[in-house]
Amino acid sequence: MFLNKNNRKLIGWDEILEGGLAPNATVMSWRGEKGGIQAAKMGHDVIMTPNSHMYFDHSQGEDKTTEPLAIGGFLTLEKVYSYYPIPDELTDDESKHILGVQANLWTEYIPNNNKLEYFLFPRALALAEVAWGKKENKDFNSFSLERLPERLLSLEENNVFFRIPEAKVEISKDATSGRNLVKIHPMVANATVYYTFDGHKADQTAMRYIAPILAPIAGKDQGPLTLRYVTITPGGRSSNEFSLTME
């Protein structure tokens, strides 16, 4: 009442639903989408910011030992990109109350700017397409292979820090030899990839990726082969070491 009387509007996290909403209140739906759906059906404006897809203080790698200390959770670039802020449960009129999306980057575990930018990018680039792109035009392969590499190169050239993402690895069967044919697409334009198959660490002393690789044939007692690789940006930064077990 006080806010409305003074020509102000309330905006609050979805907990405000529990006490009854003030007229013209806007809801930030962070505990999933349920609160946002409820508020929109009641005629209130909503900003979608679910912790399942929009909390950028969560780790970007499943192996926490390779990632900076974070509050918890696991949120990949692809999962951010997959989000669509207008729930299917809403009618066209109710959907008009979805004002947009917001990502949250809480800084309890972030003491400096490099770490902040590491958690922010490249996920913020995915968020941009979530916020402003049409649902029917969304395509993670197109984003990650066509637009993202150039954007990350531009960030590096402008001294913006970022997490170097996992490369896109394609594995197919070579028609002639029957062996696995491995293609590696780094997510930074003009980057170099170094790899191993022999169980040893991948670094800049390993094999340099030039063209699709015919993977070795694993010995009978060896078990599945593991591809290990790093991406080196044009500016000389190295990604974490990533691995992929090949069946």
C-alpha cells in the first residue's frame, strides 16, 4: 500500500507469493518456474530466473577438482542455452506477463574480476540468445560452432577473461578401416588443440590436432580408449584438460 501510494512498484523473489501479492508486484521466479507460472496466472509481471538454468555461480564442469571453488551446483553452457522463459502452461495472454530472464552471479566465492568473468562467460553469451532469440531459431550447434568461437576470440582480444569450453568432439566410423574417426572443433576461433590417447596428460607436448584422427585400436586388456585434450587460445591461454571415453 505504501509503495503504490507513492507511485512505486514492488519487485521481489518468489517468496513474496507466500504472503499474498501486493497490487502491481513483479515476481522474480528463482525456485524453479512454479512461482512465475502462479504469478503470471494471477496477472502479475514475472522475471524468470530459475536456479536450474540461471544461476551462474554454479560450476561449469562436472569434475569440481578442475574448476574454481563455487557454491555448488553444476550448470553447463548447453543447459543455459536450452532454457526458454515462457512456460508451456501459460496461455498467450498470461505469457505477456513474462518480462524476460535474468541470470544471477552471487559473489560469496568470487574475490576478483578474473574469477567473476570466468563464471560469467561464455554463459552470458548463451543467455543473450535465450533472452532475445526466437524459440524456433535456437540451435546449440549453430551457436557453439558458428557464433560462439568468434565471440570468445573477440573477448580475448579485448582482455576479457572467460572459461574455455569443452570442444565439440564428433566420433564416427571410418568406412575403410572400421576404426573410430575423431573430429575436434574448438570453441575459440583460431585455437589449437593438443591430444593424447595413451593415458598421458594432454598439454602442449602432446600431439597437435591438424585434421580428423583415426583413433588407435585398444588392446584386448586395455579397456576403452580415452581421448584427452586441451584447447590453447590464440592468446596462449590453456583450457582445463578434458577427457572423453570412447566405446
